Amino acid sequence: MERMLESVLDSIIEGIIIVNKDANVVYVNKNASKLLGLSSDILGKYVEDVVENTRLHIVVRTGLPEIDQLQRTENAVIITSRLPIKDERGEIIGAVAVFRDITSIRKLAEEITNLKEVEAQLKAIIDSTNDAISVADENGIVRIVNRAYTKITGYAAEEVIGKPATVDIAEGESIHMLIAKMRQPIYNARLKVGPARKEVIVNATPLFVHGKFKGSVAVVHDVSEIMQLNNELEEIKRLIRHMKAQYTFDDIIGDSRIMQIAKEQAKRVAQTPATVLLRGESGTGKELFAHAIHNVSPRKNKPFVSVNCAAIPESILESELFGYEEGAFTGAVRGGKKGLVEEADGGTLFLDEVGKLPISLQPKLLRFIESKEFVPVGGRNVKKVDVRIIAATNTDLEKMVKSGEFLPDLYFRLNVFPIYLPPLKERREDIPKIAMHIVRKLNQQYGRMVEGMNPAVMHYITNKEWQGNVREMENFIGRIMINMGPEERIIEMKHLPEKAEVNEMGNFETFEIRALKDMVESYEKQVIQEALKRAASDKSKAAEMLDVSVRTLYYKMERYGID
């Protein structure tokens, strides 16, 4: 039976490679060997060492299937699907790759002199795939579509053949039309097609016959299900990030005396259940300290839940914090919802921007801190949790207490163990080390290989006034690295974006020259006001337009007296 099965696998047109749980090759059929140029001695070897551009070892590790991936080899273009192999217990015991050479389709199309003459032959070939395929002529008129095209787009062949290749596009630009202009292949283009606006990925190639452009062929992959799975995965990742502290004291850069004091204070208080109040300007690392305190505390294996009191609308903040019962309000989900306070049970609740907490909600938070008890919105039963409170603010709480904006009792409950986090201007000796840490971090994010800074650049960065502290510095260095050439390794003075930023202010002949600091602040205030105006006072939208966090926006609004 085993020999018969091998004979069957060797007779099909698809190439097949199978690996075990260690990603070692255990089977290769004849077509796989032919398509990829594999020798017979690869059995038992690690697949990444013997198969070009393979991802089977990744599928074995992740257990995630990779369906209909376009893959280029030295001699062919293939469509590959990689699937994990599981036993009856659901454990991964290997993986299989099934692929087909589509080079012949391209070569066939390049050789035809009259698409009409070989339409039937070409259609027979492309109908064999589950991916939608469409062929357009040199004018972007659709000439051929396969069966899968109707399934994916919702349009029958007679509805599109003979019409411009824009007919099926719901969102985006026709790839056939682009190729007719550019005469270049296009890969991984995202579009929405058909009445259902189904999301797809398109790979398309121009067709040349004897050097003359004759049209294009496009392979359309339905990614709606994959996107749904990816979205679900991202939501799970978000929840995991939400419930776990990411940073430790090793992530807090700074050897200055004032930072050493702050870290020592944080490490000592971490071993107690005492409430901590982190104070400092925006961008000084309050969130990093909150994570680090949790991660060295006895609660490190319990949830860490972060709440930005400024980012959540006042109308829903109470229900987000304390949860709600079924039927508590219009739109409440069936069965109610557990609040962030309850999610943090046994662990740490981080109240960021606590100074922005609405005065109407402060009494309920005070009662919770005093008793560790709360009642969900719309509920009657009291719930009790064990939560350690860490709060953070960049506002003057004492001033807010005097003005009646913050409850005195809540202030005293939060200010049990205050820790002051200094701005960069008070620890300039830390800036070079912080700057290089940012460079290394951004190298990973941007795929760059920046090795250092010209001494003049480092001097500039060290002495610059960073109103937004580390966060502003990271944005500044990020802009520099984005604008650098991929081959450049050292940040030079020429890379600094100051000139471009100044030019955005307009014609120098039209305004009065004042102190640079005053001019920059005036311009920044105007930009923020304009963003808020365009966003109809929606803080989240305005922050997105300005490419800053909501927290930074609130800080700057307060600084400039913007209502």
C-alpha cells in the first residue's frame, strides 16, 4: 500500500515535500524534485538547508497554514500551499508543501500571437486552479477569466469579458490598467472586488510576444478568511499585551544619579503592596517604570492592566473600569462585561494620566482604593478584588486639589509613595546612551544598519531642549533614519531635519523674527489648534493626524492653554 501511495503521489502534476516535526525532509515526489532541482540525497536533512526559499520549518514551528503563496525559484514561478500535519491529539508532527509550476502559463501567454486562437487551451489550464485568474489585452480589456474568478469576485464571465478591467474593482486601481501603463509586474497589490467588496491580493505579470506588449495576466487570491484569522490573532495579541507587563528595569536607560535614585525607590516599593504615584513630564518613562515595578513585585505572574484615563471617553470610562451588568444601558452586551479593575485581580492596575480622571468618577475610584470593593454599572452586588494601584501623571495634582478639580482624599490615597521621574534636561549625561539605544531599536524596526552619530550630531542632540523628552527624541531620530540612504551608517549633521521643519513655517519674509523657542511654540500651538478644528474637537482623531499619542496631545493642550 505504501508503494502504491508513493506511485500515486509521483504521478500528480503538483510537487510535494513532507517534513517531520524536526523540519527534516521525509518525502519528495518526482515533480517536486524536477521543479526545484532537488537531488535524491536530501531525505533526512533540515529542509531550510536543502530547499530554496522554503518556509516549511516555520509552519512546523507556528502551526499556521500558508495558503497559495507566490514563490520564485531560480528556474520557475510556483504557487505553494504549506499546511501543518497533526496527529489525532492535535499535536504537530510535521508539515507538507504542495506546489504547482505556473511558469508555463506565463511562457505560453508570452508566445501567443493571437489570444483568440488559444483561448480555449489557456482557459483549460487556468480553470485548474482555485485562484481567480484574469487575462487582459494591451488596452486593458478583459479577454479571459477562469471559473474561480466568478466565485471570488461574484461576476460571471459574460459580465466582464470584453469590458475594461475596472469593471470588478470595488476599491483600488485596476492592476491590468496599471500594467498597461507601466509594462512592469506588480506583486501583492491589495484590492476590494465585486459587489461584496471582498478583499484580495493580486499578482500580475505583463505579457510580451516577440518583445511587443500584448496584455497582462493576474492571479487573484481571496484573503478575506485569512484576514479574519489575522484580525482575531491580533486581537488575542492585544489582549495578551494588555494583560502582561512588557518592560523591566533593564529597559530603563540612564546611569545619572537622579535616575539611580528613582530606580532604587521603585525597586524598594515594588516589594510592598503600597500605592505608587509616578510623577514627571510627558515622555519621561512613567509607563516603563510601572511595567518594571510590576515585573519585580510578588505580583509579576499576575495580570498587568493599563488604563489611560485621558484616552477613554468620559461617557464610557466608568463601565470600562468597573464593568457592567446585562441591560445596564443601550448597547450593553448580553451577559454584561467584566471591567478592567476586575481583569487586574491579583495583579496591578496602572492608571495613566490619572490627573485627567473626570471629577464625577473620582469618588467611585476613591471608594475602590479604600475598600478594594466596587459595584458594576447597573449592578447591585458588591465585588471585591485584590489589586495593586500604580498611578501616573504629568499634571500638578496639588494645584488641581486647590482648584477643586481633584478630590483631596483621592490625592492622598494615590500619593502614598511618589516617585519623581526627571526630564532629559535634568539628566543630560544620559542622553548619548539613550540616543544610541533608540538607534538600535529603530534599526530593527526600519531594517537599517546605522552604527552611530557624528560627534557634532551627538552634541546637538545632547543639548537640544526636548519638551517631549524621550518620546520626542525617538520621533526625531526616527525621521532622521527614515530619510537616510540604506547604505549610510553614520548620522551626519546633513541628515538633521531642522531645515525642512523650518521651511514648513512658510515664507520668512512674512513674519517677525523672535526668540526661536517662542516661535516654535507659537507654531506648534497653531498646528494643534488647526488639527483639533479639522477633527471637530475629537482628541483621538487630532492625535492621529499629528502622529502623536493622545497623552502627548493632552499635555501640549494643557501647556499651551488650549481648551
